[in-house]
Amino acid sequence: MNIKNEVLYRVYIVLGLVMLGATLIFFKAFKISYLEGERWRKMGKDLYVQYQPVEAERGNILAEDGSLLVTSLPFFEIRMDPNSSGMKEEDFFENLDTLAYCLATYVDNSHTVGGYRDLLLRKRTEGERNLLIRKDVTYDELAKIKSFPLFNKGRYKGGLIVKQQSKRSRPYKMLARRTIGYVRDGAKPVGLEGYFDDVLGGKAGKQLMQRVGKDIWIPVNDLTEIEPQNGNDIVTTIDINLQDISQQALSRALQHHNASHGTAIVMEVKTGAIRAIANIGKTEDGWWETYNYAVGSAIEPGSTFKLASMLALLEDGYVTLEDSISINRGKMTFYDEEMIDATSQSFSLDSTTVREAFEISSNVGIAKLIDRHYNKGDNAARFIEQLKNMNLHLLTDVEIDGEAKPYIKEAYNEDDDWSGITLPWMAIGYELTITPLQLLTFYNTVANGGKMMKPYLVSDILRFGETVQHFKPTVVKKQIASKQSIQAVRELLEGVVERGTAKRLQSNRFRFAGKTGTAQFDYLKKNRRQRYRASFAGYFPAENPIYSCMVMISEPRENGFYGADVAGPVFREIADRCFETKVDMHQPVNNFPKPVYTANTLPLRDAGQSKEMRFLLDYLELPVAETTGAEWSVLEEDDGKLAMGSRTAIENLIPNVLGMGLRDALFVLENRGLKVKFSGSGKVVRQSIKPGKRIRGQTIKLTLK
């Protein structure tokens, strides 16, 4: 009995454990199937089939005139699924030889026909689902490949897999390359491509893809499930001709002077539109646009900054252009630092006028003026305030990421290392930094009469050729200084070209204004290696500025290093080429009051057919009183105005053809049986037989003049 009970106990325990296990299994199955079923089904599906993004076509970047600066060209990656579920075995073997011939002959000649046949056969046997045929296939090549045997049956029956890709193409190659920029995986976006990435990039679509191997996916359907939305186009302010002119001029100068790098910018004075922006640097592979120095490089500008110093002095009423200033033969010590002029013209002068000190770019003269009037009491803060009134401490906010912030010291600020020599050195463009574009914006403002315009590079956003957003010129500040002060510094800039450091750059075709600059690296260090940065900033034509321009060339090593010798000729070449190619720089030939016609200026005694004369007079917008209804007319003067008088021709009498052109004269005379000889060109001024004589088949001689 005890043995029986013991056996039963054991059976009950085993049965209980089995029932518990079954219950747990049932509960787990219920949980997986019903409570978590959707999640597991989705996870399982995603392991083999999932939606993947389809790249949208990127928008174009256009020049001012609509020329393509950057566009997206479609390229295709061709693959084959030799084991496609819809492919019949008989179709594969029936077309194998011909397909191998087509692929080896027209697509990839690295294989023989037999080699390609063996490759396709082997991959089918191995269960390959994603065999690469070729990358970077053009649209025309794709159309041909789609016509190959087996492939012409489509995605499922023929196993052809086509993956579209886009590549950015630059028709003008290096032109404005850094300004245009790029967007690349794993790299920080650059230039307009980066700044307008959301606009150009569009919105990706989705396509259902099937995994056929590790990290290998092929489309389930031929078409995308959700179509991508292509990006919009942007229209830049870049002028292709000016960009090419600037880039070529800068490139030649960099090579001639064996310089490190440089930039050239051309801006439209009235609007702030950047028409050209070239950045070229020396690399191991030659000259290339490796960095946007115009926007991203804040440097000590040197003497080109003297314009701001003079504007501050004039605006505060401390000087006039004809005031006298001692320049100590180009040398002066401020505290323990000696300042020396870079121009030999200073070395023979004990004193000069403020005007001439600026024109010959005397460091001592300008620094001494700033030191005398601002380096006392709290006046230094006033100088800094004047610089800020000119917006020299602010970014331009041009549409390119990475603009360097200008650096202007705060008066007496220890964190800024303010010292007794700070003001005189700031006066001549040291102990502060500013980008070439920020400095050009200041010069552009002076050219524009004191109105500061925001520099900009994009004028429109287009979608399918229609404007969806237009960017108008933006006024940053209506007036940075008084009209009188602005006019005075414009006179100074003109004097630099007419009598000063840029005298050799003058043109006999048009006048321009500007300032040379030669900044020295590490100017306060002893035993320093001589390195320089040459620059020229200005505008043209001087009387009615249309363009402003800034040229900066860093570390010229050969053929000079001064701004007038290195950067100035680049500015002059750009201005010359602009003058040759831009109609708006030329004085209109009809830019004068409409003349009052007098008898000696009217086209009198001209004769011809009435209808034709009337047509020409209307076309030329010459008022005329029509006093005849005859077939032939002659122009006459009637109280200072034109009138059409009649000219009759009697049937048998010699007609009057004076004032007629040769065509009309021949028509009239030959229709009356006369033979005609003529000499000269123009209109008839003499006929050998007087009008009114009887016609007898004579020969008449006409003189035209």
C-alpha cells in the first residue's frame, strides 16, 4: 500500500510538472501570437522586407543669367538577379549566350563572351540574387541594356535590377567652386549647397526592398511606393563673365608673385549683389579653391582700414582734408614701439596735409591723428563707437556658413590686451581682424553714398521654372555717416589713384577710386621673417559707382609685395574687363536733351514714294505734316517742321529725281524709256537732263552723293 501511494505521489508530481509546463507553453504562445503578435510579425517582416529611402533629384544652382553652375546628372547602377522568382529556367538558358555576348561586347569588355557566360551560369548555380553588372551607366546606355535579350523581359522575368543615382556636375568646373560648395556624407556641408541644403535636397521617397544577402537589398517593385519630391533650384547673383574675369586675373597674379593664396570679390554697389567671388590657394596638386578666404578668413587688413580711421576723424570734426600734420620723415615711436612708413614719399617730408598723408598711405600720419584725438581721457571709447557705427564689428550674414566674426577691441579692456599702442596700430589696420567681404561691404557703403547694403548671393528660389521666393536687396543701415564726411573720404580714395600710391594704375578710359594696403605678418616680433599681405579695395567708375571690388593676396614671394604692385593690377584688370563687357559702364550716346530741329538739321529735299517715306518717318518718330496725297513726295521745311510736298511726274516729260535714292530714280526714269548711267552713292544730287524736257529715249546721267 505504501509502495502504491508512493508511486501515485510520483505520478501526480510528474503530471503536475507536465501540466505546469504545458500551461507556461500555452501562455507564451498566446502572448507571442496575440499580445505581441503584431510586433513580432513586423520585426520578422523587417528582417527581409522593408521600406528604404529613394533619393530625390537635387535642385540646380544657376547663375544670374540662368546658366547652370551645378546640376544633377542621372547615373544608374545595373545589377542582375539570376534567380529571380519570376524568371523561367528555359528563358534563362535560351538567352544566356546572346546576353553574354551583349554584356561582353557593349558593357564590360574585361570579360570574354565565354567568360561572361560562365559567370552568369555560376552565379545562378550559387544562388546569387544581386550580381553587379556595371556602375555609372548613362541614360542612353541604360536604354540599350534594357533591350538586351532576357533583360527586355523586365525586373522579374528578366532579372534586371536598376538603381538610379545622381551626381553633381559643374559645367564651368572650378568657377566659384568653393562658394557653390558641396554636401557629402561624413563631411560638413559647405557653401551654397550646404546653406540651402533643405531647399535643394527635396524630400526622399520610399521603396519596398527585399534583403537577399548580408546588407544586400533589391527592389520588390519596379516603381517607388512613395515618389520623391525633387529639390528646388536657386538662382545666384553670380555673373559668369565677371566670375571668369576675376578668377583668371587672380590666378595669374598668384602665379606671377608665387603667393600662398588670394581672393577677389566684385559687388554691385546699389544692391549688394555679389557678382563674383574667387578664392584660390596653392596646393600640392596646383592652384585650387580649397577655402573661402573671402568669407571665412578674418585677417589684419593693414592700410585699407585707414579709410575707417579717416571717416571717424571727419565725422567727429577733428580734421579737415587740408589740415597740416607732422609725419617726422616717416618714423615715429609710440611708447616703446617704432612705426615706419612703407612709402618712400614720406621720408623726405617733415609735414604734409591730411589729404596727402592718406594718398601716400603714411602710417605715421594717420596713426598720429588717431593717437592725438582719441588716445586721451575716454576718447578711445568714442573711436570704437565710430567703428561700430560703421558696422565693422558685425557679420554680413551672407548665405554661406562659416563666416568669421570681425574682432574690434573694446576700449581699455584688459581681456583684449588694450595698451598704449593699441589705438595708433588700430588706425592703420592692426590689432583688429576683419574678413575681405566685411571690409568690401564697408567700401561698397562709401561708394553708395553711406547707405549700407547687405551682401547676398541668391536672388530667387525656383520650382519648375517658377519663382516661389524672391530675395530683394536689403538695406542694413540707411546712413553710416554724414553726407559731407562720405563725400570727403570719396575724394581721398580718388586722390589715391590720381596722385597717391595707386597713381600707376590709372586708366585713360574711366576713373576709379580705391586704397592700397600692405599688411605685415608678426609686425611686433623682433627678428621676424618678412611676410606680407597685399590688398586693394575700391570701386568704379568713380563718379557714379556701379561695382565695388576687393582683392587680397597673401604672402607674395616674387615680383613685389606692396598692394599697388600685387593686388592693384588685379583690381585694374577686373575693372578694365568690366568696362569692355558691361554696357552700363559706358556713357549713353543719347544722354542729352532732345534737340530742337532747324532747317539745316532736317532731312530736307529727300524724295521718294509717299508710303515708304511715311513708314520711315513714323519709325524714326519724326513728326511730319502730310500735305500731299500724290504717289511721290519730297520733304520740305514748314516753320521748323517737316512737311511732305507732292512731286508730280508728267507722262512725256523728264521727271525730277533729285533727292531720290537710286532704286526710286531708276524705277521712275526707266519706266519712261530713259537709259540711266550713275556714279557715287546716296541720293541723287544732280541729273544731266533738266526736268520738264520732252522724252526721246535719251541717256540720263545721275550723280549720287
